[in-house]
Amino acid sequence: GENVEQHPSTLSVQEGDSAVIKCTYSDSASNYFPWYKQELGKRPQLIIDIRSNVGEKKDQRIAVTLNKTAKHFSLHITETQPEDSAVYFCAASINDMRFGAGTRLTVKP
Amino acid sequence: KAGVTQTPRYLIKTRGQQVTLSCSPISGHRSVSWYQQTPGQGLQFLFEYFSETQRNKGNFPGRFSGRQFSNSRSEMNVSTLELGDSALYLCASSISTGRDNSPLHFGNGTRLTVT
């Protein structure tokens, strides 16, 4: 099955700074790449997704980029706020959805 | 629309016992996937069901099984529980199968503790 690697495992930034989380996938046939945010004690929730026919997608302060040739995709959060603190998961999907190990983002006020 | 509902929220079992977890998907969603979440391991894929058929299976032993009913509700069973099975089990539903690239909607999970 698909194998997704995610880095870094923890990330600490100052409020207002940008945060970048990177993922790589193994199966070149994967064609859907969502990102989920999981706050402490809560369910993972979709924050943005991108399909393989698109190179970049933006939604307010968050953006995702996809490099199909290199098989990697990234999440960018600008102007971070304390409420962005959570665990973020990337995923890649071909027949089923496989997730990275997660990145714990801490935004310090 | 009601979200994905998982029952029970918490379970404590003893090694060697078996357990059944339940998941009711969002109305209209026909695909149900199960994941095991442990600290540092992220979300490990267990299996996906669509129209009462198992479509895909992750790398878990045969002690982990599931099924889906005609109303799309799904159950997951773990037999001969081991200490390492302690985890949060998340169910997620989507409109169609993983091949169709529909977003997953997660439930709150069932926290299983094996003693």
C-alpha cells in the first residue's frame, strides 16, 4: 500500500510566523492529498485538500503545494495564531487513504 | 446533518477478551473506514467497507475484522485482545470509496484500554 512520511514530527513557532509541514508519498498513482487538523481530544478535521491535477491551492492563511514529480506535498500556514496549535496529518489516497505520522505544531503567543 | 457516531466512547477490556466497536456514518455516506491511532504512530489504516463489502485492508493481523450492514453502519471486532491493542479507534465515512477521492469525515473515536 501507499507509504506516507511526514516531517517534522514537532514544530514550534512564534505567533505571526509561518509554519511549513512536508510529506512524501511512495505510490505515483496517488491522486488525492488532504490535510487534517486534530486538536487535543477531538476528531481529525479536514482543513484543505489538493488533487493531482493541481499544483497549489490556497484558503486564507493556509496553502498546500504538490510536486508530483518529486512525490511530495507541503502545508503552509502563514501568520500563525495560538489556535493553530494542534496535530496536523497529511494523507495520500489511491484506493484508500493513508496518513503520515503527524506533526505537533505549537504556536507560542 | 448528524456527524459520524461511534459507540462506545470508552472501553476497558482484559487481555484475551474480544471487543466490538460500532460506527454510524453520516447519512448518505456509503463508505466506512477504520483507523487505529496511537501516540507517535499516526493513523494506521485497518480497513474500508463500501456497500457491505470490504474494499481494502491494512497490515493488521486477522484478529481485527469488520463488517458493514445494509444501512451502511459498520462494526469492528478485535478478538484475543493484546496489551498493544490499546489505542483510539477512529471510524470515518465518505460519500464514495477511496478510489473516488472523497474526503473522510471522522467520528470522535472509541478509546480502548486493554489491561
